[in-house]
Amino acid sequence: MRVTDARAAAIVRLRAAGCVFAEEEAEVLSGAATSADHLAALVERRAAGEPLEQVVGHADFCGVRVRLRPGVFVPRVRSELLVRLGAAAVRPGDVVVDLCCGSGALGLAVHHRIPGIVLHAADVDPVAVACARDNLPGHAVHQGDLFGALPPELRGRVTLLLANVPYVATRHLPFLPAEARDHEPRTALDGGDDGLAVFRAVTAGAAGWLAPGGLLISEITEAQTAAALAAARGNGLTPTVTTDDDLDARAIVSRQPLT
């Protein structure tokens, strides 16, 4: 089958599967395929509901190309707000930790903007850790549960703690798009009863790891704002909330006291 014919067939198949942007997705899949047969196999994966980024093995995020594996959380456009806020707060030589890192996309994007940072990343999921190591060669990527994954020598030295923790309330998981519900790990999505269980755990431990004046930056929803602010304040941090309507994003930025 000729390439043009294979691409046309891909569009038809994707439309039949309900892909709204069938033409654009067929173009992306064609660019990743090595043959007509390979393209057909990729199209079938996409038609079955697998996220496009997992199918082609990468996502373009915040100016960098992030390698992805099946079963790894796909970075969202709205998380660009965390990168922008984080990059503005660090200088070369500062220690940055990407906690709950997934693919390592946030750390990678901040390092792209501020190349001289000392970057560490960590996740509890071994598949995510392997993916993050693909994206962060030369940087330390640790496996373990939250701060338990980090080397003790980082205590009190972290200038920026990016923690894009899971923040979907458990009862809302069935209402997520099938792409997320069926193809991304529950550990990257499930935030407990009100979506803030992991965030609370991070704020409870952050003070022991942040340097004086260091920042913890996380994503939250509008409905979670009051509870998230209370959690940060209750653990000795000074929080503010920043929003970006264009990205439909909301971030809580919590600062460690200088003394």
C-alpha cells in the first residue's frame, strides 16, 4: 500500500473510532510510522483508545519533546504554568526536585529553561521511573514513595519542589476520559476523598526538604483552593494561588520561611 493510501485509510479508521481530529492524528501517526503496516498497527492502537502520545512514544510539552511509554501519565498543557512559575524562581546551581515526576516532563522543561540547575526526579511507579530516566540522562531519578525516594543529603537544600501530585477525587475517577482512566496509572490520578490526600502528605513533609525561601509548586482545582491553602499554612508554609485562564490552570505556590 502506498503511503498516501495508508494515510487515507488511517483517517477513515480514526474517524470511525470517534477521533475528532482524525486528519491531524493521522499526520502525527504517519510521521512516527516506519512503513504502511507499522502505520496500520499504530492506528489500531489509537482507535482502541490509547492516548496518541503513548502510541507515537512522545509528547511535545513546553518547548521540549518528552519520551513516553505505554502506561505513563501524559503531560498536560495546563502544567506549563508550573514550569513557568518554577523556572522563574531558580538560578543555575539551585536544587530542583520533580516529585511524582511521571515521565519527568516538568523537570525536563525547567532544565531546558535553566540548564544549570541540579535536578532530581522521583516517582513510586517503576514504569514512570524508567521513562523519566529516558528523558533525564545525567540526572538522578529515584524510585520510591514521595520523600522516601530522595537522598537524605537533599534535606534543607531544595530551592524548588515541583509536585504535580494526583488530585482527582476518587469518586470522580469513573468520569475521566477513557484515555486517562484506562491507559494511565491510577497512582498518577487518584488523590483520595477530596483529591488532596497526596498534596497534604507533600506539604506535611516539605518543610524538612526545602531550603529557606524555597518553593513548593503544585496543581489544584478551583474547588480545592481553600483546603489546599489551609494545608500549606498548617505546615508552616506561606501559600499563594496563581491562575492562567488560557491554560485553564491553577497552581498553589507555597514558600518556606526564610528563617
